[in-house]
Amino acid sequence: MKKRLLSALLCAAMLLLSLPAAFAASDLDGHWAKKYIDYLADEDIINPSATTGKYSPDAKVTRAEFMRYINRAFHFEETASITYTDVPKSAWYYETVCIAQKYGYINGVGNNKMDPTGTVTREQAATIIGRLYKADPGSVSASSLDFKDKAKISSWSAGYIKAAVDKGFLAGYSDGTFQPTREVTRGEVAKIIYYYLGTSLSRAGKAYTGADLRGDTTNVTISESCTLSDATIEGDLFITEGLGTDAVALSNVTVEGMIIISGGTVTMTNTTSDHIIVSSSMGRLLQTTATGASRFSEAEVRTAAVLYEKGLTDGCDGFETVELSGSGSSTALTLDAELLRLTVNAPATVTTTTNTKIYNLRVNKTAAVAGYGAVYQADIRTDGVSFAKDVTLGGYTLASGVSVTVAGEKKTTSSTASVSPSSVILDLGDEDSLADGVEFSLPEGVTVTKLELDRTELTSTGFETTSRGIRVKADALGALSTGSHTLTFTLSDGQTATVMVSVTREEAAPQVQTAVFDRFYRSTDFKDVSLKLEGVNAESDISKVVLGLTPLSFDFDAASRTLTLRRAALSQLPTGTYTVTVETRNGSAQALNLTVSDSTPAGVNAVVALYRTASPAAVQFAVPLQGKSVSSITVTKDGRAYALASGTDYFTTGEGITLSKDALSRYKVAGACTVYTAALSDNSIWLLAADCI
């Protein structure tokens, strides 16, 4: 967030100008909380006093200070209007309280007061942060906790204290007490935030990898638009509301705890977690997309959300089961996905797309299902449930005394058309899987008046009558694409039945391509990386090529259907393992696992930049010149050394060294790197490799 960064820079600059060197926050030396405060100071969450330069780790924390720490930790910046009589506009904490009010994580103390100068107790701290991380207090009672003083623990904090203790973020004292009303110090708050926050991914635009995660904490918190790839998170992943609607991309990420999505527009590729919570205390519409080899066993939606599945790998279910559990008047969920089960435990509006398939719907609260798509079987346990006319509804059961509205018509009896089997799995790579087609049995005396495959009516050439029912022929099924399809039976007794048909092709499962690249321009692995694409005939078929959220430049050869990533562009990547994703206009995605290494010898400074000979232009090399100047730049061609002229052949800026297009054209070697040697005023030597293509 630009505003926050500017504020942090100004504060840092003022401190540097105003603090005597003797301060240096020496009150942390040898203190047990030094590790925690140092990290939070690096994140600009806790700062030393502007007047004393001290952190005062043993000082009691006021409510206003606690709010300021939370706002900074999660990058909360939006404000709400407030009317608290004890929060004057002239107070330093006025904006802090306005922000806390906007994000709704703290309440006043009654009588229209916030008590900003009051202190914070241990149970208050556990409750406030627990709410932010969407901890479920459940029905935990204080009497069930294992502390000698559990009778002093408030009922509203017991569940949050248990959650924090179970995760190891809070602990009791050596005498077996918890001391819930004890006022927390700055050091204690730092420790609590340190472990809840875990690794803070707080730099906008940065491509993080598993190598960036700290080893002494388990959680990860994302508060700015960024990418995270190739990581295993032992705890929870929290995506904060501080993101607003900014984008976050996860790729090849395994989360052993929960993924908590409170902000951002989140795309998860090759990502897994047993449990996702989607919840915004501000009521923002949160969009979450699952792609590639992603699987989420349970997703709990508490506020307005969009769940979207796109280009899933065969055998990966994306969102498997979803529960609507919001506490508001009505929760809005938009689905473009296939769900094994959707459970509605809160009043809701569910809007489905034509791609949506819900195999089992259990409705415990009033709900309206609108849009299109298909619901195979619904279990309706309350009144006030309706299905729009364009939603294909198979069988449904009604609890005693319950009615349902289907396409505007009130129904009071269950409708469970008996077509067997209720689901079919076909492997088109196995000739025996199709055989003579698939036979379905029907209730005695009932016939099929219409049969639809994915909303297209089949003619008599697609199926035939048998003694038990009908057989859908192999030709009709063999033409299906991999994925899920629906057969909808309209029966002579007026009922309908829907059968799920899952189609795979085992031998056609796409293989993720791999490549290695070395950043050192003299290495044998310093070479362009090519990706063979399937189903792509022209560059116009490609919508984008990205590493995480970062677009990559590429070349495409239509004759060989090959996409090429130029080595000069790849040399800008840090070492690590990445997933490069190619998205096509038809909605499919193909991936390349890329490992980047760097064999540059110790003591050698080398940078690479791309120079396209077909469209010559000046090229900039990222050489750090702060406090330094360029003494000379030379280049060797045909065994002879040439000196470049400052001001015409090269220029210097705060961003590095720029070589002019005339100089580059003069010394280019097509298909190879032309290496320029730059000598700096500090006697360092930099090799500038212009990769000429």
C-alpha cells in the first residue's frame, strides 16, 4: 500500500534525523522479547519511541497501541466514522481507532466509549486476534480448560484461548494459571503477534517462494498483492482484508492447516488444503479460483463469495464440499464449480453458472438457488427454499411438513426418480470401459420420454430401449471430452432424474514439462527455455504467460507450436523453483516447472539484458551505482578492445547503466552475448552481457 509505505519511510527518516546514536533501542539487549520485537520492527509494526528511542518491552500496552500494531501488521488502512466521546480528533490515535472500527475487530467498552488509553488483558488479546484469524470458539466453556484459575476466564474468551493454546501461540504460567485479566506488556503482545502472524509476506509485487518462509513459526500471513510458489506451510495461511480486492496467486503450495481468505482476489494453482474459510468482516465479495492440481476438502463460506474452478487437472476436484455458515441476514454465493456436497446452514442465495454441478445439496436454512447448472439430489429440511426454472433439479426429498418451490410451482411431496446407476465413470483410454455403451434401469412401467446429454437432446441413434430400461450407446459417450457431464432423464410419470458421467482418459493425462536454467551467461544451462504446447496453433491462441502474477515476455513458433522464454529475461529471476503457466483463449492452462540456479563464480559481478537486433533500442543494466560512478566501459570485438564514450555510448542513472542503441548495434554478435566490462570508482568490475537475438 503506497500510503503505508510513504508513512513508514517518513517515520524512519525522522527517526534517523532525530535520535542520538546512543539510543539504538538498547533496552532490548538481553531481553527475552528481543527476537519478537526485532522482527515486528523490521515489518514496521512496532517502533521505538520517537522521544526516547526505547521500545520499553515491559511497558503495559494500551488499547490504542494494540490497535495500531494490528492495523500495521495486517495493512489495514481504510477508515470509518466514529462517535466515541473519549476519542478526540486531535488525538494521535484518532485515525487508528477509525481504522479499527472499519475492520470491526474490536468493540467499545460501553457508554459510547472506546477507552483508548486503557490497557489490554491476556484474554482480550487472545480474543481480538483470534477473531481476526477466524478462529471458531465453538461451545468451549471455561470450565473445560486446563488452568487452575479457569474460573476467572470469561465465557466470551474461552474458545479463543483454547484455540491459541492448542496452536502453541499462548501458554499458561509455570504455576498452572493462565491469568486472563493480567495486563499484557509490549513484549508479550509482540510475541503473540509474532506467532499468529508467522512469516509476513508484506511486499507488494514480490514473488515469494518456500525459501522465504521462516522455520521458527508455522503460520504465513499475506497482506499485499504478491505470489507464493513452491511452499509447504505447516500452520495456517491468512490472506488479510488489508488487500482489498488486490490479486494474490498461490502455485504449488501445500497448507497443512487452514487457508483463511479475508481479502484479495485469490488464484490457487496446484494448491491443497483440507479446510478453507472465506470470510470478510467488511462484507466484501471475495473471489477464489482453483486451477490445476488443486484440491480443498472443505470450504466454509461465511460472507459473500465466488468460488470458481478453471482448468483443473484430471483427478483433482478443486472444491470438494462447501458449507454456507454465515451469520448475517443472507449469504450470497456464486458458484462456477462442481461440488460433491453443498450444505446450507445459513440463509443464502446461491447463484449457479451453466458449468455448475452440485451432486448433493443439503438445505437446513432458507435459500434461493438461481441461475443455471444442475443439482443432482437435494435434501430439503426447511421451508423457504426455491429453485429457479433454469436450474436442472434431479431428485429431492422433503422433511415432514416442508414444501419447496421449483420453477415457480410449490411442491409438497418428495421427487426421487429411480434411475440406476446414479453416476458413471468412463475411461476413454480403456476400450473396455465403453464396450457397448452404458445401460440404465428404470422403475417398472416407466419409460423415457426425453433424454438429454449436457442439455442437448439425444435422438434414437444415441440410445436404445432394453428389457431393463435404456442403453446409451458407446458412440454418444465416446465423443465426450474429459470432465463431468450430465444425463437428464425425463420420465413418463412426469419426474426427472440426473446422472453424473465422469470422463477420464488416463493415457492422455498431460505431463508437466520441466526445465533448468543457469543465470551465469557462460554456463551451458544459460539458454532459452522452450515449452511445447498442445492445442495452440497461433500466438493469438495464447491469452497470457505468467510466473505467479507476473507476465513474462515470450516468442512463439507456429510451425512447431513451441513457446520460447528468452534467456535474458529468465536471468532476471532469483534462484529457486517456479511454475510458469500458459493460459489459452479456450480456458485451458499448460505448465512448466522451471528451476533457476546461478553458477556465477564468487567475486564476479555479471548482469544480463536482452537486445533485439530486429528492433534496436537502448538497454539498461541493473548495476547498483549508489555512491559510485563509472570509470570506464570497454568491449572486445574481433580481438580488439574498444572504449565506450560517456554521454553518447552509455549513460548512468540511479537505476544502473544504459547502453545506447548505436553502441549495441556497433558491437553486436547475432545469437550470442556481447560482453561489456564496466569499471566503477570503487574498483569493482561489472560484466554487462547484452544477449543479441
